[in-house]
Amino acid sequence: MTEHAASGSYKEVILFLVTAGIVVPLFHRLRVSPVLGFIGAGALLGPSGLGRLTESVPWLGAVTISSRTEIAHLAELGVVFLMFMIGVELSWERLRILRRLVFGLGSLQVVVSSLLVGAVLMALDVPPLAAILVGLALALSSTAIVLPVLAEQKRLNTPAGRASFAVLLFQDLAVAPVLFAIAVLGRKDSDAVTGLALALGQAAVALALLVGAGRLGLRPLFQLVARTRSPELFMAACLLVIAATALVAAGSGLSMTLGAFVAGLLLAETEYRRAIEATIDPFKGLLLGVFFVSVGMGIDPAVLMKTPLTILGLALGLLLLKGGVILGLGTVLRLPRAVALESALLLGPGGEFAFVLVGSALAAGLVPEDLGQAALVVTTATMVMIPGLAALARRLGRRIDRTDLGRARAEPPPPERQPGRVIVAGYGRVGRLIAEMLARHKVPYIALDMDAARVSDQRRLGNPVYFGDSANPELLRRCGIDTARALVVTLDQPRAVEAVVAAARAERPDLTIVARARDARHATALYEMGVDDAVPETIEASLQLSEAVLVDVGVPMGLVIASIHERRDEFRALLRRKEAPPAAPFQARRTVGKTP
């Protein structure tokens, strides 16, 4: 292979990385979802955009993606990773809490919206099967844009945020069976009934084997990997599980996305859930970027330029139809009208899975090419509107009165996103004692530890302990540091303590942090980093020994306790005087050993 051929084979990947390097920071600064940037870049650089000019302007061939198939496999992995993360983020407890919204509002929204869109298409002489499939595709909304927008606005735990999440969750769950149905309907068997029965039987057996093998093998696999404490090996295990389950599912007649979703669902209840989320999230974001670039490449800008008013009219029609369905169903299910209206604005636009379903239907020959392309262009047009509609929805959300707000909050937030928890970093002897005291005073907490055996033992006892590195900012975010009441760092390695404090303080400047210190010098360093309280092991051991001996020799208990508290305050004041100048941004607060 020549050097030119070798470099040319990587052209599409290099162009994508350059695009990501430009799109992500630019759109982040503009406070617009990068998804729209990736779609626009794909349309611009694809064969229907600048790629058309390569014959007349040859140098454009170096900066355009001439073939969609070159990145098709990476694009498919983006959807696979997304479905895996949806499975990991799902839990039976979350489904139980949000069951009324997920299986009530979510299921009715998908069914009613797809039937109405299908009816409109059939009235336009579209074949019934194609009309229903396109209706199902257009009934879905954008998880990849709506949830990040809500998270950025800190509105995931608002009534409208929970309602939107519930509907999106059901839509995501519905994708896998629809994809399977498209694969079955696309078969060219002479006996359709026999072919369908065989396909369903094969799928059921494959799904049962996946679930059974996953239950037996996944936890032991991650226990073995976690004991090595190697981040690289843990990452490799995560990627292996996703790729293996997806390929096994595809080889059994199921979709790759369904296999990845099942694997994520099986890992959702394990102690490795948080660490897996933190490990896979960057891969998911990057591969989803490839997927959206490939989506943009499949859109012909000329179609939009020829009939802009028609496309805009169809997009507004879709928004009104889906929004009206959600608003009406929300009223029937007794959601506050303002919450239903806010959810309707967020969920009215189309979503990324429309590209997956329509693409599969086009490949199977179930949907005409012109109808599929029109559906994709309309979906893209509505997705572009999501940031503006989200801003409008936020304004409407502020108008919810106190009565409606209280009634809407009858649905509690998911337990894994419970606000006001204390995060305990390290679950050794010190961490367990702190957790027991928190539980005794009914203060909710979540704990992290890097000892796989210890985490497994504590999980069997029912304690909320997860495997992972507490110094990983993404892991802290997954544990809800944005709403945490405090962080307690109990690790016995000074550098590890400092790493956790630095990561947490960067995420939450106002978070209360109490840290274990090796000695007085280490405590002073932690105060300089911004902890609220540092507890030196040597000083505390000396004070406790002093308390025991004074009581044993006959000094009254009250006087001993008072003097110990006074001496502890003296040590704390001495350590704080060694800090940076008084104008330091983080001032320590006395929270332990206060005297009346």
C-alpha cells in the first residue's frame, strides 16, 4: 500500500475529527446542541453538498466525504453505544416510580402520534405499511438533544423534565422492537407466515441466551477486571461487552442496538454501573457525532432549497400534531396544563431514531425513496428548532403556580438522582462508620470505592456503594454532585484525597467538603485547596487518647469533653492560619466540635 493510499483511507476519519474539533467548542459557546452542527457539517461536506463540485473543483475532494459507506460502521456504533447507555441508565426502580408517565403518557403518545401521521400520509396515497413506518419514525423525539438541554438548564428534576424523560424513555424502548419488525418485514421469504414465525422463534431464543449468559457472566467478568484496578482494562472490558453483545444479536437475527440495550440493562443493577457510565460516555458522544455526520450526508440540501416553504410547513405541521397529542394526553392524565404544554414544546420535534428507522425501512425496500428523504428533511428541520422551543418552554415553566407545581411533583425523582445526598469517597472502615452514622440520622448517601470485593460485599448487604474512582469528574457527575449536600473523602492516601478534592471543587465551588488528612501538614494543604473541614488522623488519635486517659484517672466527663473541644478548635485555628491569605476564595467553616 502506498503512502497516498494509506492516508486516503483515513481521510473520512480525519475530516470527522477536524469537524468535531470545530463544531463542539463553537456550538458550546453558542449554547446550541452540537448535534445540529454535526448534521450541518455532514450535509455540507457530503456527496450532496460540496462533494458535487469535486469534478469541477478537484481540490475539494480532499475536504469532502465522498462515500457514506466509509463511516457507516462507525455511525452504526454510535446508535449501538447510545442504546447501551440507555440500558445502563435504566433501572426497574426508575420504571416503577415513573410507570404512569412511561407506560401511560409515553405509550399513548407513540401510538396516537404514529397513527395520526400515518393517517395523513395514507390520505396522500402513501401505501399503508410505509405510512405506518414513517409515522412511527416521526412520532419519536430527540433524546440526544432534549436531555442535554434540560440538564444544562438544570430542569431534569422539574415536573416537565420528568414527564419529558418518561416519554423519551418509552420511545427509546420502542425503537428495538420496531427495528426487529422492520427486519422481519423486509425478508423476501416466499412463505411470510412461516418466515415470521421462524424469525420470532430465533429472536426469542437468542434473546433468552443473551439474558442468561449476561446474568451469569457479566458481573464475574467485571469483578475480575475491577480487581486489577487498571482503567485501560476496565475500558477494554466495557467496549468488549458492547461489541460482543451487538454482534451476537446481529448474528442471531436481532438488531445490534437491541443486543447492546440488553447488555446495558443487565449491568444497570450492578455495582459497576457508575464507572461504566463514566467510561463509555465519551465514546458514545464521539460515535454519535459520526452518526449525525452520516445523517447529514444523507440529506440533500437541494431538496430544502427547492421547496423551503413546503418543508417549513410540514415541519410546523408535525410540531402542531405531536404537540397537540402530548398536550391532550397530558390533560387526560391530569398533568398540570403548563407542564403538558412545556413537554409538548420539547417533544414535538422529531428525533435521531427517525433516521435509524427510516434508514432501515429504506434499506429493506418498505418505504419509497422520495418519502423517506422528505421525512428525514422534515425531521432535521424540526430538530433545528429544539433549542428555541426549549427556551420558550422554560419561560412557560416559570409560570407554573404553586398548586400545580405541588401536584406535578407527586411523581418523585428517580432514586439514583435523589437530591441532597452525601457522597462518601472511600468505603473502608472509616467510610463505613460515616455511612452508618448518616443512615442513623436518616441522611441519604452514595458511596464510591475502588476495591471490587469490598463493593460486592457491601452491595449484597443492600448498601448504595458503587465501584469507581472518586477523582473522576464524570463519575462524580453521575453520582449527582450537582445536587449533593456534601462530600466526605475518607481515602487513606494523601494524593488520592487531594485528587478527589480538586475534582469535586472544580465541579461545585459551593459544595461542603470534609476530608481525612494524614497529619497537620496535609490538613493545611487541604484547607488551601478549599475543604470546609480537614480531620488529621494524628491529632484526632491524640485527642481521643487524651480523653480516655483523663476520664480513666477520674477527671469529670463534662470537663474532659469541654477541654477536648477547646483543644480541637485551637488546632483547627492554627491550621487555618497556615493557609493562603484571608482573601482566598474558599473559607473553611467550623462544622465539628462547636461549643454552645
